Amino acid sequence: MAKYLVETFYTCTFKVSHYLDKIDEKELENLEKKEDGKFEILDMKIDNRKTKNLEKSLKTVNNLSDKEKQVQKVSKIDDNKNMNNTFVKNLNESVNKRFGMPDRRKGYIQKATIGDHKVYLHTGEYEDGKIGEIFIDTSKEGELVKALMNNFAIAISLGLQYGVPLDEFVNAYVDTKFEPSGKVYGNDRILSASSILDYIFRELAISYLNREDLAHTPSIGRSDKMDEKNTVAMSDENNELIKIVKDITSKGFVRNDYKRKLIDLSDIRINLKGKK
């Protein structure tokens, strides 16, 4: 039998999504009882860790009288209540907490042209590859429009850093219509857009959410023979090379297609000769 017990307490931020055919008071009251919700963990961190000596605990329990055991049970109930209250408090605090970006971060820049307007989209990523900020630069626009786009990008970045899922922004801004609009040049996955915002959030959805339904062209990849030659026959989780590439490469830039972006140079020999 083990002599020690180690308990780890976590602070977890999560969301549960339910898809309903209709919305009324009865459905909303019974929403927490539904088991068809999609559970997604947004953030988790270790709160504290405690170690207990089981031998001492057993000796203490055996020496307690029935009255003392009853008092201990009541005390445990109070402790559990306090622990639950602490967990709820920490959960609420974590929900309202901003997760700042690292000082040195990954990301990518996508240049595209909508009509006669050039749009530069800059992204910043956390260490795990999740997007945490965007910057939007435009050309041929007045100072007012540039200032509005800049501050709009700041608002989106703050929302992402406070835990708002990217798909919420995508659902809100895709298919918005205003000028400039029309054909898109410079992006291999998006051929047209109804507005700058429609283009930007289509690009982010394709790059960070794998939303192929919002792309106009299929993902461009190599043939199966090239894949077999240039990739290692191992899963991403077990391949050390893939792990290194994920650590140093922007997730949005490669659009999760790490294996197809790798080229095997093991059979290539370079002959370096100095000039005589």
C-alpha cells in the first residue's frame, strides 16, 4: 500500500456549447442538464500541490473516538465547501484574466489586394501556436479609416487575449459587405471577398481553425509519393522533428500542414571546394 498521497489542484477555464432547435425559458432552465454539449478547455494551470502522509493519517483515525470522528466529518464537509468556493472564485478570476503575449512571438504576414486596395494582415501567436493578436495595415486609405482599422485590430487582439474564441469573431464578421470588395489577389486560398473584414476572418479561420468550408480553393499539397519520400512514417506526437518544427514555426503560416512543408535533404550531398 502506498505511504503518501499527493493531491494536485487545478484552476480550469472552460466552455460548454449546446446546439438547440429552439430557445425558450424551459430549454434554458434545463440547459445545464443536457449531455449533448461540446466541452472545450480554454486554459488550465496548477494552483497548488499538497502531500499527505497516509501512515500518520491512519494512526490518527484509529485513535479517534466516535465523537471525534463525527466532528472530523463535519469539518471535512466544511473544508469541501470552502474548497468549492475557492475553486469557483479562482475560476471566475481566471475568466476575467488577460493572458498577455510573449515579448518575442511567432506569426506571419499575408499581403493581398482587394480591388485597388492593398491589405497587410500581421498575426502574433502564443508559444502553443494559438493566435493572440492581429494588426491590419491598408493602403490608399485616409487617416480616419486607418485609425479605425488599427483600433479595431486592437479590440480583436484584446478579446483573444481575454479568452474569446476565434470562431466567435469568424462567425460575426465573415460575409460582412462593404467596399472595397471583389476579387482577391495574392492569397492562394481566397479568391474573392465581400469586404476587408470578410477577407481577414476567412484567412484567420483557414489558417488557425482549419475552416476549409470558407476557402475557395483546395489545400495545395504534394503527391502521395512525395509525401512518402519526404515525411517520416510516424505520428506528429512521436516525431521529434515535427515537434521542433511546431516550436519554431508559425502555426498560421504553415496552416497545420507541417509534414507537407518539410523536405528531406538527407540524401543530398554538398561538395564545397575552395578556389585555388
